Amino acid sequence: MDYALQQLLNALAFGAEYSLVALGLAVVFSIMGLVNFAHGEIIGVSAYSVFLAAALGLTSPFVAVLLAVGMAALAAVVFERVAFRPVRYAPTTTGLLTAFGVSIVVQNLFMLLISPKPQSVSILNGLNQMWFFGPFAVSSLQVMELIVSGLTILALVLFLNRSTLGLAIRAASRDFATVRLMGIKANRVIATAFAISGALAGIAAVFILARRGSVSPDLGFGLVLKAFVACVIGGFGSLPGAAVGGMLLGFIEVGLLVALPQEYAGFRDALTYAIIVALLVYRPEGLLGQRIELGDKEI
Amino acid sequence: MLKVEKLVVRYGAVTAVRELSLEVGQGELVALLGPNGAGKSSTINALTGLVTPASGRIVLNGKNISHVRTEDRIRAGLTSTPEGRHIFSNLSVGENLRLGAATRRDPAGVRQDIERFLSLFPVLSERFGQAAGTLSGGEQQMLAIARSLMSRPKLLLLDEPSLGLAPKIVARIFDFIGELKAQGLTLLVVEQNAKQALRFADRVYVVSSGTLRYDGPPAKLADEHGLFNLYIGG
């Protein structure tokens, strides 16, 4: 029972983390058609900011969390302003290549300016403790991951459904030109989408730091690939799809970890992707994606 | 109110609009007629700034807005209901209307305007919470016009309001356009459907192949034969 509960929590926590990062990718993709592979470096900027602040004497974990989220949002907005805005109306491949370029440049900056080796960050370790509920021992980090992700997604849903800017982001995912005809500034809609995307990455960075206790230049890259897969499962550009896809990916991974005998553990990733491929054969548009006719989306 | 001087719009090697000049006075309803591909929509898109003209001047209320961004042109009191309606199909009817008022800072006034349009078009009231994509074509056109009016424009550009709609519904929409004019709104209506467009027009421009072919009162165009010739460029 204890084991089952632990694995369930594992799956939920992994899923929540994938969902946060996948939502960040999906918010930007839905309005700009840009797969932001530099999203992992936003997580990197966030984590290195905490590392530097701690090195300079910061001790409050609370301030560290605010810093992580704030710096991630800022990094995302700066990436957009400097790198993506000049190629906004260029073909989508240009945007994709730009994103890879930003990713490589920023990773190399981490290596040159800080170190290619992992650096220890202990300021957030306090988040990762064991909590005991009667006979059950659970990781405080995983519980928090689940609750914080849930609240974050709720806040995002409220924002997208209640505020004018949120409505504009949803509308822009289909028809950006007409959103501009409403007098809504394109730059503002896009900057907001990037800021949201960055803040979500920052929250994920907090959890990664608390779990690993260290930061390295390639910190976010692997996670962004997972988040990309989560978006594909859910239907690219669909926000509910990204959240559901992330959760499902977490469950598939942990499920295989539990179900596969030790000697077959090496096949885990292969099996994960085989399941996803099988799923896409039946639903090529993803679980919650919509088949959008080319003519439905106006650029 | 609006003055366009020698507007040229090019898409690559193709010239869609050739040195088009037109004027719309305060309180006027001006019709811009012409066959498919004449450059009417390109003209409208250049006026709102969604396409950048190769040359020419656009003056709104004495101010040259040729290099002003779309968003700021809307804030200056110009708006357009685009061809094909372009309602936000994934948003509800109510959310579409709210976005139309995005530039306004008077929530009470916005609510009042929404109420007014809902009583004017009861079907929008019935479908208020539903995705706008589920509306019929005519209902979508009403929503699109209402959404444009939510910004309280001084000048409304209507691009093919009759497109793809049944004659009865087209007549209703033009009745409404007539009411808007009676209320003092200035309108530039782009149409292929000359008969409806001429019902309330003060003046008419006819374009074909991007060039102005006629400029004058609608009465002279009433002769269907003359209109036909203009359309085919005879």
C-alpha cells in the first residue's frame, strides 16, 4: 500500500512538472506557431539566478523562489524582445532555428561565465523533506509540486477566461490579425504570453533545484524535450492538451518503471515512445487537439 | 473624415491597388464596389494597417496615419469588420463582444453596450455563453459588426458584409447598416453586391483591377448596364 501510494505520488509529481513546462511551450506556440526550444534555458537562467544570489549571500528560500519565478519571466520576455520579435513574421522554420540558436548561445554563456560543471545549490533543499502521515511517508516536495502546479493551472485558466488580455491570448491562438483589429497591441499580447511561459518555467525550476540540489548548463534541455512530447500527446497548441499530455507522460514513465522487471529497465524510454507512437496513430492530432484546416488559421 | 491619396498596395510582383484615391466625409456612407479581386479588401487592409502600402497617404481627421500601427489606428476611432467575419470561433459570443471593447476603460458603458446589442439581436442573447463558431453565417455577421461597434468607432469599414449570406439576411444586415448611418456613424462599405450597397450610399466608388473606374452619386450608377460595363472594365 505504501509502495503503491508512493508510486502514485511519483507519477503525479512528474506529471505535474511536465505539465508546467509543456503549458509554457503551448502558450507561446498557440499564438505564435513557435516551438520555443530555448524554453529549457529559461529554466537555466532561473536556476543560475538562484545559484548566484545564494553565492552572494541570499539565505531566504522564500526570496529564492520569488527570484526564480521573476527571473524566468524576465528571461522569457527578453528572449522574445531580442531574438524572436525580429523574426516574428518570418517562416516558422526561422523561428525554430532562432530558438535553437538562443538555446546554444545561452548554454554556452553558462559554461563560459560560470562553469561547465554542475554547481551545488542548497538554498531550496528545505523544501525536500519526508512527511509522515500515520504509517505513510511522503516527500514534501512531491506534495508541494502537485498542489502548486494545480493552483498555477487554476490561476492560468482564470486569467485566460476572465481578463481581457487572457481572452486576447486565446483569440490570438486562432486569428492574430483580428485581435489587432480590436485595438489590442500585438506586442503586449505576445510579451504577456512569454512572461506566463517564463513564470511556469520558473516554478518548474524551483522544483528541479529543490530535488537535485545542483545546477548545470544543460539543466532544462532534457525536460523541454519531455515537455515537447507532452504537447504532442495532448495536441500541439492546445493548453488543456499540454496539461493532460504532461500528466499522462508522467504516468506512463512511472508506470513502466514499476511494471518492468529490473533487467528490462533499459527499454523504458523505448517503450514510452512506442506507447506514444501507438497513440498518435489513432489520434494524429493528439488527445485534445483539433484538426484545424489550413484556411482556418489566419496569420 | 478619411482621405486616401494615391494608395498603392503590392504583394510581391502583383499590384493589387494602383494609385487609388478616395474620400469619406463625416456622417457619410460611401460604397466601394467592384468585382472579385479588384483590390477592395487590399484597400481596407491598408486602411487598418494590416498590410503595408507600397506608397500613398492615409489621412484620418487631418492626421496622417500611414505609418501608425493597426492597434493605434483602432484607438484613433477607425475600425473594420473584416471580410469573412473573422469572429473568434473558440470564444463565446459574450467574450467576442468584450474583446471588441478592449480599448475602452468604462466597464459600465461596455456592459450597457453589450445589453443594447443583445436586445437588438436576440439570437446573440440566446447564444451568449456558447462558442461563437456555432453561430450561423448571418448570426456571425451580426456578431462581427456588433463587436466592431463595441469600440465606439467614428469610422467603420465593412468588408463584404453580404458574403456567403442568403438574400433575406443580407437585406436585414443592410437595414441595420442604414440604421447605423441614421445614428450618425460614418461608414465605408466594400461590396460585390451593388444593389444592397447602393440602398443607403451617399457616394459610390467603383474599382476594378486595382484602379478607380467611377466616382460619383449612386443615381448615375442605377443604370445596370453602366454598372456592368464598369465591372468588366468596358
